Amino acid sequence: MIAHRFLFAAGVLLAASHPHAEPAGYAAEAEIFAREMVERHGFDPAALQGVLSDARYSQAIVDAMDRPYEAKPWRDYRALFVTPERIAGGVTFLRSNRVLLARAEADYGVPPQIIVAIIGVETNYGANMGKHRVIDALTTLGFAYPRRAEFFRRELEAFLLLGRQEQLDPLRVVGSYAGAMGKPQFISSSYRRYAVDFDGDGRRDLWDSNADVVGSVANYFKEHGWRAGEPVAFGARLTSGVPVGITPIEKTPAPPETTAGALRAAGVEWNEPLPAEASASLIRLDGVEDEYWIGLENFYAITRYNHSNLYAMAVYQLSEAIRGAEQAALVQP
């Protein structure tokens, strides 16, 4: 009962501390959430009051959620990430962290260029890790973004638990408008579940420890079905239009549900060798002209990081460009 009396008072405090800022219902949702955190996880009511009363609703965060990059066509999306600057930055990051990347590949089976490309797409190798306080992002979206409120309330719960677990000050952590954090932009639940202490210092630091960043990205992929030594995707050609009985997937990912043999039999061609029984998908992307690709199990694994075929293709193409630039530099006299 003491906790419940406090939480009612906290709800009043939240409402009073943000006059005219939050939409209707924000304070009530915050009060319900606070009660659940005290009852479910034993949070100290006064400390939790201090955190939630300091959180600020942000209309800019809501607006950003409603205009995601993945809504762009592929020809525009690709231009954001597969750039000379990111390729050069990827080569620099790869060279600077070669030993870590080799150890991550040995432990998790994920090639260095894939790990580096993820960091490049997510934050330009740490140059842009976000400008929003994570507490503001997650309370705004958890209490005042009905379309995905349930998801972001779970992330807010995970964020507060992460702060307690990793000794992070929840009022000082900064990330993306969706609450993603660090160089690899892990959301709170992913941070808790997949981040690893790859440098052995007793902490999982996704901001300042490149070892933890590299190991955590590699572990994420291994846990999401990455197949060591297997390819990701191949460029494809259609010999006589879209094949009958094969529906190309576009922006929304799907597990590869047909086979390479079935695609070849239907008139889809590509140059690289691939067993007929290999699981595969036909992907269509809206470039200057439509592009067709064969997506394999590892391509789908990349979409588990961000549920978008555009994202996965940008990561793959950036990774190949980084690998090619690094190899070219090695053979120069």
C-alpha cells in the first residue's frame, strides 16, 4: 500500500511537472508503468520517481518515428549508406580492430566486413550515436505512441533493468529517437540479451569498448542464425520476366522459402555456384531500374538486426565495398 500511495503521488507529480507538454493520458500511463516496475522488479519508489519525473515528452521523437529511412525507395536509401566516406571509414575501422575482428570471426563465425558494415550503417563508426536521451525516447513512445506503445514499454522496462545491471545512469544515456544505444545501436532488450564483455573488464560497454562492440554484433548474428562460411546474396537476372509461381519479396523480409533449384528452373539466373537445394528468396528492389537479388539464409539473418530488406542490402553492399577496398589497398605497391 505504501508503494501504491507513492505511485499515485508520482503520477500527480508527473502531470504537474510537464504542464501542456504531454498528450492526454501520458501521466496516467507513467503511473501504471511505475507501479508495475515496483511490484515486478522491486525498484525503489523514490528513485523511480526521480527518473520518471525527469523524463520529457518529445514530439520530435514521435515525428521521427513516422518518417523512417526504410520508407524511402532503394535508390535513395542506398545513397545514404554506401558512400565513399563510409567505405573509407570501414577500411580504417577494420584495420584498427583487425585482431578483435579476427577473434570474433573465430568465436562466432561472422566475417569482419559484416561486423564493420553494421557499425558503419548504424552510427558511421561511432560518429553519430544519437542525440536523444533514451529515457525521453522510451517514455515518449511507451506512454504516448499508441501504435507501438506496448513494444516501447517493454524496452523502457528493459532499459531500467539494464541501468541497474550495468550501473548506467538512466538520465544520462543518449541514443537514437527509438532508444537504440552505442556504436551498434542496440535496443535495451538486445543489449541485455546479446551484448558480451569481449574485453573481459567486467562490463559490457557499447560506447567506448570496440572489443565489446565487435563481440556483441558478432554474437547477435550467431544467435540469429548466421551460417559461418556461407554467402549472403547474389545479383540475379530474369530471363523472361517475373517467373510464374514465384512472388518476389520487396522491402519486408521473409525467410527464404523456395530453393535455388526452383528459382533456376523458373528462369532466374545468377553467376555464383549455389546448391540446388539451398534455401533462397527472390528479392526485388526499386533502384533506378528494378534490381533482382537472390537472398540466402545469411541475408535473412541481417534483417533480424533491422527488419528491412533495404537495410540488409545496404549492410551487405557496404561490407563488400569495404572488403574490396581493403584487398585493393593490400595489393598496391
